[in-house]
Amino acid sequence: MRAGRRLPLRARRDAVPWEAQRPTWRAARPELIARAVRRAEARPSGNWYVVGASRDLRDDRPLGRTVAGREVVLWRDAGGRLRGGPGACPHLGAPLRRAPVRAGCLVCPWHGLKLDGGPFAGWEPYPTWDDGTLLWVRLDAVGGEPPLARPPLPERPDPGSALVAVYTGVGRCEPTDVLANRLDPWHGAWLHPYSFVDLTVREPAADGTDTLLVDVSFRVAGRLVVPVTAAFTAPGPRTVVMRIVAGEGVGSVVETHATPLGAGPRTAVVEAVLATSPRRGFAVARALSPLLRPLTRATAARLWRDDLAYAERRHAARGGGGRH
Ligand code: FES
Ligand SMILES: [Fe+2]
């Protein structure tokens, strides 16, 4: 079908109303989800935490965040390399997130102390990593795992040929609640009918990887949908990856990272969408990417409004504390 080859869209026939779709609650067994979460949390992170999007870090000012209760500051040195460390000035504790970057150095706004990224006056840098899409910091004192030289990155499409968007949201919950939400793909067509229809989760593979294969259609407009097969995996204790393995956009990846912020149950969700496609039309889409990015973000924001509400509800339901 020629048109079908050019356009990934399909018109849904026999569309069933939302309330008439097959309930998924029997298949979404709580112990199945809990087990997948527990196994994910046992996988190594090397103490790496996602801090934000690479493109959000400008040359002239730093990015300051609290990660797992630690104030962290990141900036780029004169060579464009990512630098980072504690967010308090070693002199009298000024907030370094407000320090301008001049000639690659962080210049403390209180008394002009300059940090070039190396240890200075008791200020010890943290290992950092810029993977081109996301910024990471390694906090060995909080992670408590054997450190890894680099964050364990899931396989991604070539960023040169992918449309990249990063969404960040914050919820009153812990990373485990975000993981539990992402490892419950059964809620997709019920909770997000504006985005997903005709969702079927295949029986989980018994290969120990906890990969969940999901056949689902993305709703584009009205009856027009894009059917795909997506594989969900949790490669680390704070990361869930959805990869398109069949249908439009094969190889596209959605990486969801949950970063504990500290000071109460607050968790940042940093989600990177790396969309790719062998289609020629996709090159045009990439050329338009500055225009498409806010659109992609708007969709992610809507999904995450509902998903964070789910994660927050789970957090509250389990007593608002502890990890399970
Ligand atoms: S507090 Fe930073 S230089 Fe004094
Ligand atoms: Fe969801």
C-alpha cells in the first residue's frame, strides 16, 4: 500500500469507546509490578544521577540542583567540558548556582572566589558526565554502590539522526513510585486515552530481563493512529526505557529517569525522547525540530501530569515513607 508506506497513520476501524475496552487490572498483577521494581532497584547505577538536559546548560551560567539532599552545581569550562561539585562556596557558603561563569570558571558572587573545576580550598569536584542529551553527576556518598567510571547508558539512536526532546517534572514521591508507574504499562489506554489506544501487554518474558512487550497505537487525531510495538525495560534502579521495536519509528527510545531531590519525598522525572525513523519525511521533521520540540514536550507534560499523580498516589498509599 503506497500511501501506507509514506504515511504511518492508520484509520482505526471498529473503535471501541473508552469504557468498553478490555479491563487490564487482572493482568496488571500488583506482585508482578512490585517484583519488576525490586529487580530494577537491585541493578547497578554506579551512583550516577541524572541532573537535567544537556541543552539546558548555557555557557555563561551554571545549573544548580539538589540531588538526593546534596546541593550540586554544574557548569561548562572554557573547553566546553562539564564540571561539577558541591553547590556551596568553600569560603562562606554562597549558593554557587547563582555564580556567573566567566572564562570557564565559576565566579562566586559574594567575594569573587574562582573555581575552575579542580579541587580548591576544601571544595572537591564530583565526577560528571554529559552524554549529549543528559547531564549526570556521581554522588558516591549517597549512592553507596561501587562507583562506575561512566553512567550505564541504554542503547540510543544516533543523536545526529534523532529528534531529541527532554521533559522534566517534579512529583511528591520517591523514585520507586515513578518506576512502579512506568513498569505498569497496563494503565496506558485507560489512564491516557488521549494518547494510547488498543493496548495489549504480552506475557512477560521469563528470561530474567523483565522486558515487557506492549502492542499499542499512538493516537494522532480522531481515528488516526500509529500502531507500534514497544519494549519496556528497567536497566537501572532509577531508569525505565521504552524502545519502539516494531512499527513506525523503530529504534526510537523514551528514557525515563527518576532523580531523588531530597528535602522530603520529592523526585524529578527527567524524560528523554529520542525519536528516529528511516522514513524520508522524518528528515523534514528533524529540520523542524525546534518547532516540534515544544509540541513533544507538551504531550510528555500531559502524560506526566497523569503519571505523576499516579506515582504520588502510590507514595501516599504506602504511607508516604520507606521504600518497597
Ligand atoms: S562566599 Fe564565595 S567567595 Fe566568599
Ligand atoms: Fe502513564
